[in-house]
Amino acid sequence: MKKNLTIKEVKLLPRETNFNTIGIVARLTRRKDKNGNPFWEMTVSDSSGELDGKIWLNSNWWTLQNSDKLPVNPDTTQLKFEGATVGIQGRVGEFREQVQFNFSEIYYLDQNKYPPHVYAKHSPLSMEYLEAEFRKIINEVDEPLNNFLEAVFFKHGLWEDFKFWPAAVSLHHAYTGGLLEHSLSVAKSARVIAMHYKEFLIPVNLNVVIAGALLHDIGKLDAYSLAPVPLITIQGNVIEHILLGHHKFMNIAEAEKLDESLALAIAHIIVSHHGRREYGSPVLPATTEAMIINAADDLDFKLNYWLNQIEALSPQSNVTDYLPMIERRLWRGTI
């Protein structure tokens, strides 16, 4: 057996190179090729990143339990691969002049010996720092929103999930602590933007900006799960986090008897924060506070996405392939 490489190390290998790696199955999808033969697409992740691979019909699936190596049929097995730790033997290939990772041997590992949480990616910022900064920015908010935010996160018990939850299943902040990191980053950025425009006599309610930023993605608590990799829930698939967030927020606002005008202002931020209907927002930002949060949220997504893409580049490359998600190539720049 060759040395097990990290996902980041695998992605830097030259073409026609074999590799071994261990990670958590983030996604597993069965598909058919043009001849009707089945194949699988698997995304494996560890603390260094994610790797998308193809599993063809001639690949082998195994389970390693109690030192026994037994064949597994992925179509009939009761083993749940998503969220489990697996070992992969594969090869770096090429398809249509693009790198393609092919997985030839897939091992369902002993989950006690190789616990998934050991391989899960976490926020690069410490939980102690994130929690301290989160509490600090809440304390900047005046009443009644200060008490309301305390109630949302601590009285209603959301904090224990919120501080660990991912902000996505891929693309940006898709790791343990990602939702807290992203929400805090958006709040800090939005606060700076709001204070800037207040100096230029644009009316902005700073309390609503901070509260709206901290709450804008609250629906992701229902849209995603952590197992320990980010997975999308049924609700996330068929309802989506914006509507889930609006529902959760309005229930808490009613229970806490939040002033109707403040509740409406924050609810509008939640449903409009993606900025465009085709991005999932049923309405477009119509207030200064909503426009500021949309801008801060979009920037935070793009910068984290840029970081993920640049970190995945080989040291010899400075520009990514074309990325349909953001309709451009990304450049390493002068860093």
C-alpha cells in the first residue's frame, strides 16, 4: 500500500499517477453512461479539501470490518456511504483535456477505527475566537434587538447547532463552523459599509443591519445537516434555506413579540439577501439595510469561493478554468 495522501496532495499530482487517500463521502450519485451502463460520481473530503471522482463499472467496492475484506455491491448494500469514512485507490486521468480523478478501489472502513469527525474540515478560525466576536457584535446592538438576538440564539437553543453548522454543502464555507464564520463575516463587513454610508447621509439603521446579517442564513439550520460532512436535507432540497429561514424567524419574532416594523425589516433582509430571483430570492432588496447585506453576503461568498479555487490550483498555475457558477475564471493575482 502506498502512503495515504491528503485530498490537497492528490489534487496536485500529475496525470497518469496512482494515489491512495482516506476521506469522508460527501456525495455519492449513481448515473448511467451513453450506453446505459451504471457508474458513480463520488465526492470525498478531508480537512484539506474536496475531491470529485468517477467510479466505473469495473471498479471494486469493499468493506473492511474486523480485519475482514469483503466485496460490496453499492446497489444492494445496506451500508450508508454518505457521511462515512472510506479509503480510495485511484488514478489521475484526463477527459476532454481536463483532469479527471478515477476511483478504482473503494473501501468502506471501520468507522470506529477511522471516525469521520477526524477527517472533517473545520473553519480555519478557532471556535473561541468566533464565539467571542459573535457575542461582541451582538452587544453592539441596541434594545430591543439586543434582547431579541440573545433570545434567538441562546434562549431558543439555536446556538449549539449554529456554531457548528456549515454554510453550504460545497462552494463556500462548507465545513464545520462555516455558518458562524460566514454570518459573522457578513455582519462585520455590513457594519463597516453601513457606517460608511451613514457618513454620506444615507439613512441606514445599523441595528437592523447587524441583526439582519446575523440572521440572514438562519434557514440553513434546517436546509443542511452535519454528518460530519455537510449534507442537504429534504427540506433544503424542496423548500430551500431562504423560505425556511423566513419561517423560523417569524415564529421566533412572534413568540418574542418583536416590534412589527423591526420584524418586517429583518424578514425582508432574509428573503432578499441573494439579490436576484434566479438566485432564490423571491423579492429583490428594497431597503438600504437589505442592499448592504446583499452586497456583503455576495462578497463573502465570492472571496471564500476564490480562496477554495486558488488553493486547489497547482503551484504552476495562476488562473482557474472557467467557473460557470460565477461566470469567470479566477486569478491568483499578486499574492
